[in-house]
Amino acid sequence: MGLELRQLRVVRAIADRGSLSAAARELGLAQPSVTQSLAQAERGAGGLLFQRGSRGAEPTELGTVVIEHARTVLDAVERMAAACTRHREDAWPAVVRMGCAPGLLVAQLSVAVPLVAGTDVQITVAAGTEGHLRALAEGRTEAALVTHFHPPGVDPVPVGVGGGGAPRGETSDAHGVERRGAPRGETRGALCGAVVAVEPLFAALSANHPLASCQEVRLADLAGERWCLPPGPDDLGAHLTAAGRASGHTLALSVADGASALALVRERRAVLPVMPGIRDVPGVVLRPLRGEPLAMTTALYWRPDGPLSEEWVRSLWGRLVHAQRDIVESTPAYRAWLTAHPDWRTVPSAPTVTHRPRA
């Protein structure tokens, strides 16, 4: 067997993206080149690796084996490259510091960052967006994974790193990566950003709630409920208030930590906006909101003048997208919702500043 690294990268990209055309976009190659590399990989492996049909490229039994080993080999190569870079360049941090809003991808950073950086990671988890972006702009962190809340058909308005206003001088590079201006009066602080996922928010209800038996509920049906929000600065409250106003109601909001909020939900004293990929909680059911009035964008930010290369960031972005698909979206409630909404695409095919979930 004589499989080359470029062929393994093509096989991995096809497995991650589900089609040859999407793999070509991710790798920045023409589709004929991807088709040729796949054919070479199949000759080297001795059989068909993917079945291609209306649902895209599905791995064969042999393909599943090759994909698993391809990931292992490429992980090792990427760790070696990152370690070499770290020892070659004095600017490479001994520890990559990351700010992160609470979410289901936080745990993946502790695995993904050392894989692509060849070094340790220090993760600071705190609610809110502006604080993480300010720390990044001021050089106190190297990257940030944050959330923006917004209506699903509207691109999230970036939070200004300089005092809450809209950033100056926003542009996009050839890869669609967001570039954001520094705060007024500062020379530092330009940021780049790329969307990892755009998701609907569900409502967590008591299993004894009258609406618990419904497949989905309207936001207006929950207008008389008390909505619990996590503590700390965040734009979720403003988004929820605006969504309630659009439905013709004023929603009652309060603040409670995660454990207290779930206890209130179980006792039918509150409802809770939640990410659709959370795991089952005893006494609590997740229900989609009809029309998806609440949505959340998770985005990865970094400094273009910082120590992390764009290649490194693209690799981390790819791992987060992979975790989003294989881990976050694997819960039964989320899978059922995605199956019922085949037009919704949670992740973009390449790093980009904006992503509309519906084509």
C-alpha cells in the first residue's frame, strides 16, 4: 500500500464534508484534482473507499478503516509540524491562551488545540462576548471562541472590541475571513473571525409542563413563563426580548446559574433557552421553537498580527466543525430536528465571516 499524505488529506476531507465538491472547496483544489487523488488512494488501498450517490459520498467498510487511520496519521503529522514551528519561531507561545463562552465545544478545545499547536492550552470560560474580544485585542489571549445571538435570517452584528460600538474598517480577505478594525485611539486590536456553526435555540421545559407533549412550541405559547438566563454580560437577553416583542409579547426574564435554572425548570417555575445539542437532563424536555425565532452563531476569532498562523487557525476551525457535526449534533433531539429541516446547514463549507443556515 502506497498512500501519500495528500491522498489521505483528500480522503479525510471527503469524509468530513460528505462530498467531493465540498472537499475540493475546503482544500482549495479543483474537483478533478480531488477525484484523481481519491482514485489514487483507492488503488493504493485496494478497493472502493466511498459510495457516491444522491446523499453525497458515503464511506464503504474499507473506507471507514482508511479514514480512521488517515485521521491518526494526519494528526501525528500536524502535531509534528506544529512542534517544529514552535521550536523554530521564538514568537510561538509556550501555552496557547483561549477565551471561550460557555458551550458544547469548550471541551473540544482542550483536545483540538494541543493537536494543532503542539503545545498546551489555557482556556478561560466566561459568559459574554465583548470581554473575550477585548482580551484578544489587547494580547491577553491568542484566540477566542464566542457566541452571538440573533434571528436566524440575520447575520450577527459583531460586538465592538473598543467599547460596545461597531468596529471600524471591517473587510473580508480572499478566504471570506472577517477582518475588524482596532478600537478608536488604539493601534492594536484588529481581529479576524470565522463562523463555526449557526444553530437554533430550543426551550427547556419541565417534563410535567402542559406543552411537554408537543413536538414544537411557539414562542407566544411561552409568553407567560419566566425565562431564566445565565449570569454575566451577554446579548442573549436582548435577543430574547426582541424575539418576544416580535411575537407580540413581553417576556419576563431573570438570571440564575445553570444548576438553579434547571431546578426551576423541573419545578415548572421557569423555562430556559438552551443549545439543541445539550445532553438529556432528568425531568426536563427540549422542545424546538416553531419558526426558529432564536438562533446562535459560534465564531472563532484571532489576531492577524498575533503568533497564530492562518493555516493553524484553519486547522483548528476544521476540528471544531468536525466536533460540531459528530458530537454536538449527535443527540436524538437535535438529530430529529435536523432531519426534519434538511434545508438547514449548521456549518459553512469553509471559514467565512457570515453563514446563512438556509441555502
